[in-house]
Amino acid sequence: MRADAQRNRDRILEVAREVFREQGYDASLDLVAKRAGVGAGTLYRHFPTRDDLMDAMMQSWVDRVTESTDKVLASEGSDRDLLLRWFETYVELISLHKGGPAKITTAMGNPESPIRSKCQVLSGAAARVMESLGERGALRPGVDAVQVCRLVGGVASVADQSELDGAAVRPLLEVVADGMLAR
Amino acid sequence: MRADAQRNRDRILEVAREVFREQGYDASLDLVAKRAGVGAGTLYRHFPTRDDLMDAMMQSWVDRVTESTDKVLASEGSDRDLLLRWFETYVELISLHKGGPAKITTAMGNPESPIRSKCQVLSGAAARVMESLGERGALRPGVDAVQVCRLVGGVASVADQSELDGAAVRPLLEVVADGMLAR
DNA sequence: CACAATACGGAGACACTCTCCGTTTAGCAA
DNA sequence: TTGCTAAACGGAGAGTGTCTCCGTATTGTG
């Protein structure tokens, strides 16, 4: 890639993170272009769709998924505690931007999605947690990682759109956790 | 209301049902106006916001909620079966239009929402089901009707946006049901 | 330093929302 | 019936956003 192109790309991403954090997933892309000091054409050439931009923006964030998951897996407490801690981490991770939870959860399991790779990282992390619990026989059989991501993602979407706080989300996650654990 | 106003209002609603069914919650309102043979001004005078239109459209649908709930409550089977049957009914009811589940679930518990009355009917129905199960000691304590609507609504939102079919939704609902039932 | 190849940018087509206001109509009172 | 007024109509157009096209400018290589 030519040096000027690389410069613009980086600049757009930097500004996009800022704008998306301020205004959520629906922010105007022309505004991003303007603030980045490039023309609309440049933005759309680098990122043909909003999802492509999202995907690139989330690149740095992906590393945190693995890291956070490691931390959860290493933490103390009962199986239920671990599962809940993971749920809360997951919700936090996908709630980086307003509209994010719905976006990510919708893309989950859709091979066509431009943010597919990110979803795979997430469901991969979920799989690790579930494998860990599964080995100890803590999980009821027949639930897979993508399903869990959808369930918890559904809760996160509702929380995001209704602007629920952690205290309101917690009991919902508890129900999901209890539904997943072996009895 | 003047006779012509009433006529136009009815016509707009009739067309809106059709268009929303075809195109989901995001359908253009100008298209609704055009197809109804009225000007945009007329549409917006009757229904200042998209939600006001949604609300009016759902009026006839509200009656079905009570009826469907009655049917579920009268049905045979275990507590778990009853709960699952109710969940599936609920998902079906709020999935009338694309985008409906997210819309309704977001509005749930928001006193400012224009479709508030509809949400109350829904959470009221959920409360009836839960009361019935609660009397028999089938539910774990501390879950309220609005929470359940949010959980099931979250599942419905995901299903709606990812276009999941009934078979894919069922296991998610089972997890929620198992999480809610007393152990 | 010349000259492709690559990238830029912004005007503009198109779509949607919503308002404003001149025009039309319903319905009542005489 | 007729005349009148409040009520309602409708569509042009302003505002905002998406996305493309293509003439112009920049890069970096031979």
C-alpha cells in the first residue's frame, strides 16, 4: 500500500473509534471522513461498508478477548461464579459501542458477515470456557458455544438498547447460567 | 374526528401493516403515504413518529396476546412444557414484523415509550403465566415478569436479526426455562 | 526525472425524514 | 341550500445521510 494511503487509513480508523464511541454504531460516515480530513470517496474506498470499518476498528480489541478469557479461567470460585464472570466479561467486550451487541450477535454464525473473524474469536473464547467447565461435568449436555454467545448477546443487546446497568443485567445472566449448568 | 380524517387514518394503518410485513420495521414512511394515496404531511399529522404508527398498528394484535396466553395456561403438560410453550408464543407474538422484537423489548420497562401500553399487556401476560407457575412452587424466587420478557425478547431479537428458525431458537429457550425453574 | 500506477476528494445522484403553508373539504348554522 | 370556518389535506423542499464517479494529484520506480 502506498504511504499516503496507509496514513489515511490509520487516520480514518483513529477518528472512527472516537466518533463511534461518542455516537454509537449509527454515526454518520461522512462525519468520520470530514473529521479525518479526507473525502468521502477515500473513506469508502478503504472501507466499502460500515461493517468493514467496524471490523478494522475491532482489530486491536480482539487481543483483549483472549486475555480477558485467560483471566476468567484462572480465577477462583465455583463453576457458577466462573460462568457468570465470563458472561459479564463477554457483555463488556461486545458493548464497546452502542449498537455493538446487536451487530456482533447478529453476525455470529453468519459466514457472510464482514466481521466474521471477530465473531470466531469470541465464540472460540466461549468454547474454551465451556470446555473447561465441561471437563468437570459442570455443564448440561447439548449447549454449544455459538448458542451461548447468542443468549448472552441477546441479553447484552437488550441491555445496550434499554440502557440497563450492570445491576439489572446480572439477574438475567444468572438465569442463563443456571439454565446451562448441570443440575 | 372528521370523516375524511378517519378514512385516511384507517387507510394508512391498513397499508402500513402490509408494508411493514413486507419490509420490516425500517420501511420508508413516505412509501406508506404514497401507497395509501395521501401526502406525507397527512401521515405525519396522524402519526408523528414511527413508533406512534407501530403502536396504532399493534392495537388489534393486542387482543391476541390475552387469548394466546389463556390457551397456554389451559394446556396440558409439565411446568417446563408450559413455560416453553409460553416462550414460543411470546416469541411468535413479538416477531410479527422484522425489527419488532428489538423494538418491543427495548420499550419494555421504559415509561416514555409510545408503545408502552402494548408492553404492559405483554408483561401482564407474562406475569399471569409466572403467577400460575409460582403458585405451584415451580419457579425459583426473584425473577419478575419484565426480566423474563427481556430474556425471551433478547432471544427473539437475535433470532429475528439472524433469521434463525424455530429449531435453532428452541434450545435457547430451553436454557432460559431451565434457569428459571426451581431445582 | 519522467511516467504509470495508485490514491485522493468532493460534487452530486439518490433515498429518507419531517415541516410548512397555501389549498381544499366537511359539517354546521341560518 | 347556502355560506362560512375550523379542520384536514398534500406535496414541495430543507435537512441529513449513503455511496459513486471521475478529473486531479501524489507516489515511487526504472
